[in-house]
Amino acid sequence: MAESRNEPADPIVRGTFATAKQSWADLFKWKQRVAVTNDYGETYCEWQSPRPLRNPISLFAQLSARDWLFFLVGLAAWTADAFDFHALSIQTVKLAKYYDTSKTNVTTAITLTLLLRSIGAAMFGLAGDKFGRKYPMVVNMIVLGLLQVATIYSSTFTQFLAVRSLFGLFMGGVYGNAIAMALENCPVDARGLMSGILQQGYSLGYVIAASCNLGVGGSTDSWKTVFWIGTGLSIGVGLIRLLFPESKQFIAAKEAGGGHTSSSPRAFWIETRKMLAQQWRMCIYCIILMTFFNYFSHTSQDSYTTFMLTQKELNNAAASRASIIMKTGACVGGTIIGYISQWFGRRRAIIVSAIVSGLLIPAWILPTTERSLSATGFFMQFFVQGAWGVIPIHLNELSPPAYRSSFPGITYQLGNMISSPSAQIVNAIAEHRTVTAVDGQPAPAYGPTMGVATAIIALGIAVTTALGPERRGRQFELAKPAGVATADEIEVKGKLNDVESQVAVDGEKPDVGQMENVIVDDDDDDDEKKR
């Protein structure tokens, strides 16, 4: 490795307050503090200038056909997951009529779904880190489709809630495996752009669900047709994923060390406990950040269709059209701001987006016509989901390298769990307050409730992000999976086990020199190989 010409930087600090202080100071420096490891395994920090923005077409060209395949299937899985979630939230009014209950009670299903997603994230995320990205995702998507069918055939509201609870368990497993598979196969320079596109699978799922809702009309039973479409999407993605191989980065990492590896559940959990002991501050920080982000999206969107139907007196078709345009803005904003974050910085992109979204709140909730609500909704979600567009790659870069499937998924879904009452809170407050609707009659105060909540959350995101770390440009592609030992490590452990076995037979203490010779002999073998 050639000697670096970059200016040396102080090491990345440890500790909560020290990290916050260093992160705040680094926010106002254009250069990025980067940890670099040389060919001798020595790690040091230096200031690196951000690479200039490249033509998006040239970034797309860096991805091979195989890379695109992994990315598109990851995007499809995340889109199908979002469709399944939004199929409920945009049809709250229909479901309330179908089950003869209140809209607030229907949002209980959203709360239960969000509560249980963290358990699914842990189950399928750890499976993805241990066994690979492929089969956990296949099982996940097919079961999601079957649970959509079970939702359609729920004859009582109690059955409906039970199925949606189980549905949330399997929904939680999608995000971590999808973004790990999609982004770990992308070249470093393209990750900001691809992260922005990938995250908008969430908004794309909303757009498709809203378009389906518009197409089936406003009759009470039409919600079932939307859920049948979700069934086809989920099962289809699972079957497509079954047709192509494991993520190349996972295979390459597992084969590091000459192609001979060993893995056991015990080794995996030992390494996992070690990671948690070392990285618990990072875990807590990412959970807090994801809690704010999930409140941000759910508060600004889950009740927005209801807001347009009740307070603004739009019909089902007009409200659906406005929702589609609003989420189109989210897709555009997430892509553009995710792309810019590669140059502007992950944290700066998030902070600016959150602040601008807060400033747009009056224009977002005060208009009364479909056109004006569509336009302001477009720009509001441009910046809400613009901040979100940075999150997939930001979480991947903050993750312990061997846990790129479980860490983002679990922290994201734990944030989802904590924010799970958001729709219920907004609905409950709005339905107990009234404002004057377009026709002059009292109506639930959805607009003011969503506006105040979103402003508070946007400020929380800006502050939390400003005080947190950033690892833009981090190299993590070939980190071996957790619990996997290389051939050299296996050989050393075998020699140590032989010594311990002899002790058990002879009943004598092992000679320290003998133990040392095991390690020395192993090192000598390595030196001989190098020579």
C-alpha cells in the first residue's frame, strides 16, 4: 500500500459523550474522518476529501448484470413488504366499515404489526448472517403471501387482529436481508445512489397499493382485492429469489482463508455476545435513531389519506390520486438525496432534509383542494423520504461487518416497535379534537395533530443525527460471517484441543511452554507460507 498523502486525524473516540462531541465537531468539517487499515493490519485515521459526484449513469454502469439482479430482487422484496403494510393503512375507512368498528380500532392492527416486526427481524436477520441471504428470504416472502390470504378470510375482527400480529412477525425479517443482499453487491461509489433507490421500495409499495385502491373503487369489500394483489407480489418475489444463487459477497466472505471454513451455532452465539458487549452503545444509538425515523414516516403518512377524506372532504378517488403523487415525491426525494449523501455526507443530508420538512408543514396541512394537497404532499415526502434514502447505507456502514443482515434489520424494527402506537396516537388525539372542515362542519383534527407531531420528530432526528457517528466509505464487503473460523484458526484450535485432551487423560497440568509452542508453531507455518 502506498503511503497516504491525506492529513492524519485523531483516532475515532470511544464513549457516549466523547463520540457526541467528536461527531458534532466533525459535522462542520468538509473532510471525512476515516479509519484506514494498511497491508500490515495497522489501523489509523486520516482526513479524506469526499469524492466528487459522478454521473449516475456511470455509477449504474459499475454494477454487473449479477449485481443488478441482486439489487432488483432486494428492491422487489422491500417493495412487496411495503405494499403489504400499506394495503391496510390506506384502507382504514373500508376496514372500519367492514368490521363495524372505529378507525382507531383498525389502527390497532398497524400497532400489532409494528410491535412484532422486531422479533422477525432478529429471527431472519441472524439466520441471514449465519446461513446466507437466500433461503431465509424465500421462506419469509412465501409465508407473507400466505398470511395475506389468511387476512382475507378473517371473518371477525379478532381473527383479523390475530393474523395481522403473525403477519408482523414475518414482515420484520424482510428489511435486513433485502438491504444486505442489495447493497453488499454494489461498488462503493454507487452505494449512496443505490441506497436512495432501494429505500424507496417503501414508497413504491405505497404508490402501488394506492393505485390498486384507486382501481378497485371505494366499495367496502374492495379491500380484499388489494390484499389478493399483495399475495401475488410476496409469493412471486419468494419464488424468483429461489431461482438464483446466494449473495456473492456472503460466499466470498465465507471462503476467506483458503476456502476452508468452520461454523457452529455455539461459535456464532459466542461472537454475537462479544459483538454486543463491544457495540452496545452503537446498538442503542441506532435504535433511538430508527425510532425517530419510524415516527417520522408513520406520523406523516399513515393517517394522511384519512385526513384528506375527513377533514378536506375529498372522495376516495381524489384522496388516492393525491396519495400517489405524494409518494411519487418520496421516491424522487429518496433517490436524489441518497445519491447526494455520497458527496455531501450521510449526516448532513439527513439533517438538512429533516429541517426542510419541518419548514414545509404549514404548506402541507393548510391547503383544501386536491391539486394543492398533491403538490405540497409531493414536496413534504420528498424530504421525509429523502432523509430515509440515506438510511440503508448509513446503517450498513455503522453495522458490525459480520452482522450486516441482522444489525440493520433489528435496529430498524426495534425502532418500528417503539413507534408502533404512532397511528393510534394520531387517530386518538385527532378524533378527540375538532377543527372546521371544508364544508364548515366540525371534523377530526388530523391536520394539526400530524403537523405538531411531525415538527417535534423532525427536530429530534436533526439533533440525534448531529450527535451520532458516520462511517461513510467504510469497507466491509469481505468480513467473514459471524462464527466462521478460517483454516488457520481451526488448526490452532485443534492443537489446543489435543493438549487439553492429553491433560484430561494424564491428569496433569498442561505445560505453559507446550501451549506457547502450539501458537509459535502455527505462526512459523504462516511465515513459511509467506516465504
